[in-house]
Amino acid sequence: MVAPLNSKGHRLPLQQRQMDLKADVSTAVVTELSPKTDYSLTVYAIYPSLIGDSATITVKTTPLPKVSNFRVIEEGLFSLRLGWTPPLGKLSGFKIFIPRSNRPGLTYEQLLPGDTSSHVIDSLEEDKKYTISIYAVYPQGLSEPVSLVGKTLKLVPVQQFLVQNATTDTVQARWASVRGATGYRLTWASPDGHIENINLGDTFNFYMIQGLHAGSEYTVTINPIFGDIEGPVINTKVKTLESSAVQTLKVSAVSTSTAVISWNSVPGATGYRLAWGPTPEFVGRDRPRQLALNSSTTEYQLKNVAHDTEYVLSLYVLFGSVVGPGISATFRTSPLGYVSNFKVTSYTSTSIDVEWSPIVGATEYKLSWNTDDGKPQSQYLDRRILFHHIKDLNPQSTYIVTIRAVYGNSEGPDISLSQLTAAVSDSEPVQAVRDVKVVDIGVNSFTLSWRKTAGASGYKISWIPFFGGEEKSHVVSAAATTFTIRNLKESTAYKMQVSSVVGSREGSAVLVTARTLDLPKVDGFAALNTTDSSTVLNWTRVAGVSGYLLSWRHISVLETKTEKLGPGFTFYKIGGLLYGRTYIFTIRPLYGEVEGPISTLYQRICKTLLKLFDNKSMILCLTYDNAINDLA
């Protein structure tokens, strides 16, 4: 006997039913019960003529399985897409309670088939929260509900909208993705009212706008799209470049044969053209050269350039087949260095020991020695060797010992000293002077210092221009430890030797080298207010000058015009120049009859370039240096 129980545990007779079982049955399945309900189950023993004892138990059925993993899959402006995992068992369908957007607080029911696992609720309101419940529907009834709170999206504009990296004909637009947007509309308008737009998919957050006019201001707008609904529009303005040019051109790490050229990157450039060659004063030392570089290159090392040579280099920006404006600079390679601190450390009647300091860049050293009437002997020494023992010499003979640094296939300038070997009968040789130093360098003077030598009766100082000239000398007393050499030429290297003197004998000379200071140079030399036939040259005043020597000529003409100016001048206008041509302007400070170092300027006189942009002519007046093209 199967009977449901009420809330007080009493049977409900009207809903009671009976099941007849065979005598050999000991188990039975009771079906068609209501879920989550208390039942009284009674079993009676049936005999042929009577009913036996009974046994009763009370049980409660379980609830119907409910939906799991109920969630919002996608939010829209006016809709919510729901998803869930169906429970096990025989389902009739699903029932969803959907809030009415136009009547808050009320709901209506939506019945869905049993094989459904997602559903879209539409016709909702923008930016609003909704409580949604779902029931699994069984033949026996409904499961317990599962609820969630979903919120529709708000109609928002694009955030973080940037338009940047402008070139002469392109700009780049970037923005942050908008949640729920199905796409974007990007629009750009020129000042003359020409408008273009493009629809982009929801995965886009970057777009390069191309085909723009140089030097034009554009209004760029963007708005998100939500299906058939367009979101708010935001806009910004951007201006394309008038022209793209390198702003900074630097030369660094200059050596005897190399230099590193670096420059700033130009947006939109497809490459660069680098040209270099000797300035007119150094023509013949090297040939003009040029090469093309890709757009990612902003540094290049020039190799195998000539030593001690001034170069002019020009860098041009390439935009496809179009050559853009250029920028120029000059630099001078270092001269081949000479060996320093070359000296005799000891000598005998048949040998001389010499040593020297290392020099950067040298690959080896060439040491030579000979008497005035003898054949020179030479030996090449590894760059790591800084001393040498010269043997098998003749007693009481004066030897000239020369050393020079070797740079690959080139030899640097030589430096020499002389040494008299001892006589076989001589006593100990005169000691060499120690700690010889150049302690002060002027424009026309050097001051030498040294330590006293025991037993010396005096010291002999001699000097000669490094690259040849008249040798001069002076002897000072034994008490002297310094001497100033005067009346030297500015900007000139000298070899100086100091030796101890004992009676009529002279000790080994200690050699030092130094270079007198340069006369002050004119700074700030620049061309201002250049027109189609004239330019105004400007410079910074140099203290102590008696005047200035100003010269100019066309880069391809040797005839030079010169003007002497007084010390009060800081600018000078030059007229009668040829339109579109490049000129070389130089200026030197004057110190009486002595000319100071030169400052050089290359200037093009307003070259006009006519270009067509979409059948509209544009005239660009370029004043960039193009010296290499004229040289080549």
C-alpha cells in the first residue's frame, strides 16, 4: 500500500494506491511518485483465506535535479545571452522567468525545449540589472530554481583614442577595445571637406590611414558599433608633416681610419642615402662615396677613410623613389700617431737600450738605427714589445735611433734621438736625466721640468719641430730643474730632448713630445636670412683678435673672394650669389699678421623644388646642404 503523507504525517486516503505482488517477489520499484514528498509504504502478507501481518516504513523522495552552471555568456546593449548545463534525467524542457523591461517587478515565463542549453533574452533596457531564474521541467514537475543577476551594457564611446606617428601622407590611429562592440567606424576629413571612412571588425584596435596630403590638418573620428546601433562619436585632430627630414646628425668615435655616423629616425622614411667625401682643401686624399641604407638604420660606421683628412658628409631621407631633404656635417680624421716617451735607458760601447710608451691602434713598431755614414738597419717589433736592446754597435760612435708606429699598411711619423756609444777606455757613462715632463703648454711656449742628476755640471735642452725644421738648444746650470722654451709656433708639434752634461761629456738624451696650443677659433659661424641671391653670415666675437678674414667661393669654382673685417664685426651680408648654388664660406681670426684656425660653412642659396601632389603644385624652398652632389 503506497500513501502520501501530509505536513502532519497523516496519510492522504484519496491519493492512496495499491500494488499487488506475487508470492515469490521480495523487492519492488515504486514509480510515479511526486518529488520531495513523504510516503508511507506498507507490505501485507496475503494468504488464501486471510490477510496476515503488515510492515510499514516512511520514506521521502528526492528533489528533481536542477540546472547547473547557469551563467551569462554575453552581454549586449539590449540583450543577455544565457547558458547552462542540463541535468541528467528525462526532461520535458526548461522554464525561464524573464523580467519585463517595461514593467519592473513583474515577470513572464518562457518555455524552452529540453535539448536547449543557451538562450538570448532581448528587448531589455541599456545599462540595467536583471534577476533571471531557470527551472528544469520534468513530467513529474519543476526542479528548484537557479538564479543569477545579469546587467546589460552601457552605450560608451571608444577610450584611449590616439592618432600619432604622422608622416607626410600617413597617420596611425590606436584605441582600446570596447566590450560588446561588433565593430568600429573610423572617419577622417580634410579641411576642404573631403571625407573618407572605413568599417572595421571588433578585433581591430589599430589602423594606418594612408593617402593623406602633406602639411594638412585632418579631423579623425571613431565610434563603436553594436550590431545595428552606433555608439557615441569622439574625434581628434592631427596634421601631416610638411616634409620629413633628419633633425640631428652626429659624428663620433673618430679615429685615423673610421668614424661612427648617427642620426634620428624619420617616421615614414623608406631608407636613407649617406654620401661623404673630402672637403675642397683635402681633395685628392680620398674619393667621394655614397650608399643606400634601410629605414631601420640610424647608425653607420665609415671605414677605410683617409687619415688626417676633413670630410663633408650629407644624409638624405628616402620616401620610395623620392629623395627628401638632406642635412650635412663635417669631421676630420685623426693623424697617424707618433710614439711617445722614446728614450735611451742605458748604453755601453757596443749597445744601446731604448724604450717607449704604447700607442693606441698601432699593429707593430719599426725601429731603425744607423751612424751618419752607415747603412740603416731596421727591425719590426710586435705592438706588445715596448723596449729593445740594440747590440753589435761600434764604440764611441754616434747613432741615430728612429722609431715609428705601423698601422696596418701605413707608417706613422718617425721620432728620432741620437746616442754616442761609450769608448772602450771610458769610465761609467753619464747618467740620463730622470722624470722629464712637460709641465705647461702655451700657444707659443713649453715649460719642461726634470729631477737633478748627481754629478751633473749642467743640462742641455734642445728642440725641433716634429716634422722637420731648425734645431735649437740651450744649456742651463746644474741648479736648474725647469726651463721654458719660448717663441714657438702655435698649433705645432715639437720634439724636445734633455740631457745631463758632465764637463765636456753629454749623457743620454731623454725625448719628450708636445704640441703648442691652437689659436682661438671662431665659434657660432652660421648663415642667417638666406634669400635667392644673398646671405647674412653671423659669428661669435673672439677675444683679443685684431680682425677677421672672411672668404667665400662657389663649391665648384676655385676663384675665392676675400674680405678683411675689423675686430668689432660679428655679422656680414654677402650679395650677388647664384640662385640654387652651394657656396663654401670660411672665416679666420687675425692676430696681427698671424691667421688663426679656419671655420667652414656650406650653404645652399634657396634651391626651389616644384612637386605635384594630387595635381596641386607645391613650391618648397630648400636650404639644406647638398655639397656631396656638387662634388660628385
